[in-house]
Amino acid sequence: MAGLAACTGLQELYLSHNGISQLEDISSMPELQILDVSNNQLSTVSGLSSLQKLQDLWLNNNQILELDTFNAELDGCRSTLTCVYLTCNPATRNNPLYKQRMMQWLPNLQQLDADYVRGAP
């Protein structure tokens, strides 16, 4: 992900299917509204807390291990996130509390994975 630090005005970033194992320079993009890093090799996420305009976050099909660690990274964008894809990660597989916890943590969440959870369009 080298070279992205200078993209401070970027609003949308699509990096799915790139074998990414670590998010870098994400915190330098305060205008980011859509981030798609699905289908990579991410086991943790960092830098999301500085993305105060983030609305859509696609992290499905990665290696995210723990929901609590993921939740801690959401502090800066908790109120703006309306769509999150996190399915097909170790943290969400066979986790009966997954949907409930995400709705509790993200007050404006409208879509979780392929399901509308609040305010259907």
C-alpha cells in the first residue's frame, strides 16, 4: 500500500483481492468514506479510528480474529458507519452474538453483510 499517504483527499478506496496483510497509511486519509479491503489476508485492522467520515467498510473474507479488537479500532468512525461487511472471518464464524454486538457498537448501522438491519432502503 506504499504511496497512499499522499492521498489525503481520497474518498473511496477499493483494494480487494490484493493479498494485503497489513493496513498502512489509512490514517492519513481523513476524507475516506468507503474502504473495501475484502478478500485479503488482514488479521487486524489499525488506523480506522482516524476515519471520521467512513460510511462503508468491507472487511469480509479476511482473517480478523477478534470482534473486541475490531471494535476498539472503530472509535472515530462508530457514528458514521452505516454499512459493514465482516462475514467470513474467524471472528464472525459460528458466533451467535456477532450481529447483536455489531448493532450495539454501531448505532447508525443499516446494513451488516448482506442483511439490512435498520432502516431498509
